[in-house]
Amino acid sequence: MTTTATTARERMLLAKEASRSVGLLTDARKRDALEAIAAAIEAAADDIVAANAEDLERGRATGLSVALQDRLRLDAARVASLASAVREVAELPDPVGRVLDERTLANGVSLTKVAVPFGVVGSIYEARPNVTVDIAALALRSGNAVVLRGGSAAERSNAALVRAMRGALADSGIDPEAIQTVDDFGREGARELMHARGIVDVLVPRGSAQLIETVVTESSVPVIETGAGVVHIVLDESAPLEWARDIVVNAKTQRPSVCNAVETVLVLKAAAPRLVPPVVDALRASGVTVHGDESVAALAGGVEPATESDWETEYLSLDVAMRVVDDLDEALAHIRRYSTHHTESIITEDEANAERFLAEVDSAVVMANASTRFTDGGEFGFGAEVGISTQKLHARGPMGLSELTSTKWLARGVGQVRD
């Protein structure tokens, strides 16, 4: 499906118009549309993988980082996962129309607070074709239209995915203009999207800290900020070795290029002689470079000296910083100073330490005895996610369907007037 719009603004206006009809779709119609999108993605898998191969080849030639290449890559299995995620979103309860509050005034006027779509959701992201599908699916399931700016690194992949999804909407009798991309307008398209106040209702950036800061600073459209992930794991004196080793290795290596991968491990001094050597050995056996302070280097071999910049670095690679701290107080102070308020975890059998950590750490997701890799919309049961918000207004943590709705008060009277 192609659009006749010749400017980014025209496309966004088409999305705004389409949002009116999409917002009125029944639960069944939205489910059917998403099932059609999943089938269309599967049917176009060869074309999508071929388009992605072109993006990857261009990325390698232009020096795209290994981490971004991993996020960019789509093979047959990943395309199948995209379709599966869309089907999971289709099966989630419809968030639109939920009754959030109801009351009757003394004069007899009945009030009901209900969840309603935003209207048009925009997203600016980079080298993440999965976001193209995730956000489109979540937007449609919650009754919204969507405008996407996926960046030049994934331009061909995103175009193939958008083409498949728009075609599925048209075949389902739903306005395909509900899914728009401004990729072909380049940076000007992104600028137009950031300044489309009154057309686009909310904008969600996903990507590097620099990209997010640019969108937050320059956008006149309300922004839900998704943050970088300088993620911490604390190992206290009661941490079982098996838990400490397995959780740290999983959190770093299961997929190192994503924002919920651990970047800094803090080990309490009382546990350091017992835990540092085997944890470092396990990380190094998995190909991880450990950047450690002097205490870590004295306890384990093959450690790179850590510098101040390591504590504030989101590596997105097989690198991790490790520091020995005197006690839980110092660990919490380190997290307060360097955390991006994404995800932190403590490994402990001390219930008091666990509960103190859960209560005092001010991040979107705080864990005890679990891998930080679980901070994910799919793992949380959302089917997919719009992003992981590190701000405090409207949404925080993995954002699913309910975070793409606003509210409306409905008042029903029988002729009442105010005295």
C-alpha cells in the first residue's frame, strides 16, 4: 500500500484522520486486524529478511556498531517472533473503554471515568525494526494511529514491514493510513514529527541517550521518555554463589546489546573473596571483558582497570564494570549517583537487605534475586512493549497497552443545571 501524501506533515494529518475511525473499532475488529498483520508479516518474511540484509550490509560498510547491528538484524526466526508478538498483543484485553472510576453527584448526575485512545502515537527510534512492529501493534490494539521514524540504518527493513502491515489493514477494511512512516523524509521527517503538536498526541523515543535527549529537548509534542540503561546488580554477603554467578552472566550475556543488560556489578566487601573470583571467571569464560577496581583486580585475573567513566557507561556489549563496596549503604550511594533509573537487582538471602533495596532504590524496576533481563514488556505479559519509561509522569517501566490510553469523564444527566 502506498500513500499519496508528499510531505511528512500530510502523512501525519492522514494518521490523525485515520485515528478517528481506528479509535471506534470494536475489540473483535482490532483482534482480527492484528491477526491479519501477523499473517502478512509471515507471508512477507523473505522480502523482509532480504531488505534487512541490505540494511546490514550498508551498516557494516558505514561502521555501525556491533550492538546496533545485533538490534538491526532480522532472520527468519526473528521475523516469526515479530508475528508471534503481534498475535500475543491481539489476545490481550482491550484497554479502551475500561471503567476507571464512577460516581453519582448529589444532584443526580452520573460520572464515569473511562480509558480512551491517545489518538496518534509517534515514535523516533534507531536500528530497531522490531519496534516498528511492536509499536504499530500496540497502538492499533489500543485504538491509536501511529507515525514512525525508524532511522536510516533500518530504512529498508522498516519499509518492508510497514508495507506488509498497511496492506493487511487495507485487506481488513481498516484505513491503512493509521500506520505511517516518515523515514523517507530523513532528519526533516523527524523534525516535523517532533513539532507536530496538535496532530501527534504523544511521542516515544527509543535509542541512544543522545537520541532521547534530542527528542526530549527539541520536541513540542508531549514526550514519554525512555532512558538508557546503566543497570546494576548488587551481590551481598549472603548471596549464594550459584545465584550470583548465573544471574550476572545471564544479565550480561543473554543479549548484551539491550537496555536491560547489566552494566555494573557491585560486590559487598564481606562477600568479595568468595564471589569475585568465580563470577569474574564465569564472565570471562562467556567472552566478557571485566573492568574492575583495584579490589576486583586483586582477587581475579584478567581484569581491565576501571576508570570513573566505566561507572557511567552503558556498554551494550560484552563488557561489564565491577566494584567492591564496603556495605549496602555504599552500594545504594553508588546506584543513586550513577543509575539511569532503569533496572537494578540485588542477589541476597537476607530478607531485610532485599526489602531495604526494593524500598530505597528509585528505578523503574527494582528486583531481588532475578536477572535484569526480565525488564521487558513481553516478559511482563504485555505481548510487546512501546518502550521502558524511566520518567515518573504518566508511565514508568515497561509500557504496554494501558500506557497508550488517556482518560475521559462521561457525565449523564436528566436536565440538571448548576445553582
